[in-house]
Amino acid sequence: MDLLLAAVGKLKAEEAALFQRYWQRLRWKSRVIELPEKGDKDQEGKALEKACSPSPYWVCLDERGQDWDSTKFANWLGQRLASGDKPVAFLIGGATGLAPNLQQRAALKLRLGAMTWPHQLARVMLAEQLYRAQTILDGHPYHKT
């Protein structure tokens, strides 16, 4: 499976190191596209849309999205992997969130919990959850239930 993470904003050194800690452990073919913050949700949305074309399976991270635990996320990702279907693109907006048109086009909206997180930390948390999903699917003891 191909994974794409398209995110608005550049990570600072501390967040970048933590993000890389998990992202580099992924065995799936994956890439990251960082887009500049423009402070305008619609402009950022157009840049994200262009970065994700041709249109793969879009997953938007949004505070109003599905609230899954790690095992459900892993199982969903495992099904996507087994289907051999389109690549999966995870979209993370800037400080003002994602443009409404991106959320409407998304095949799935996920949230990383009920609390509000800075978009830089959301990227780190997503990378960790992707790695955790990989270990769950492999039966590795990293995920303790």
C-alpha cells in the first residue's frame, strides 16, 4: 500500500525528530508533502488538493471525524492494504483546519481524540498511530491492550 501524508506547515526540529522516529519505521511505501502555511483555509485546501492528485483515497484529520481506537484503525488499514486498492492520502490542514470541500471529498474523516491538538502534533500522532497499526497487524507486542 502506498501512503501519502500531505500536511500544511513545516515541523520544527523537536516535532520533526519525533515524527521521523515513527515514520521511518514504516515498511509501507510512504511519502510526506509539506505545504506552506498561508493562513487561509481555502488557499491551503487548493494546495492540498493539488498535492493529492490524482485523487487517491482521502482521509481527512478533523476534530469532527470518526473516533476510533488503535485496533479499529489498524483493522481498517489492514483491510485497505489487503484490497490493493488506491493509495491512501492523509490530509492535515493548517492552524485553521481543512477547507470544507476537502472534507466533503474525503472517503473518511478521523479525529485523534476529543481534545484539540496543534496541527504539528497531529502529524506526529498520526505517524505513531500508523506505526502502531503496522505492529498490531504484525502481532508485535508494541501495542499493549
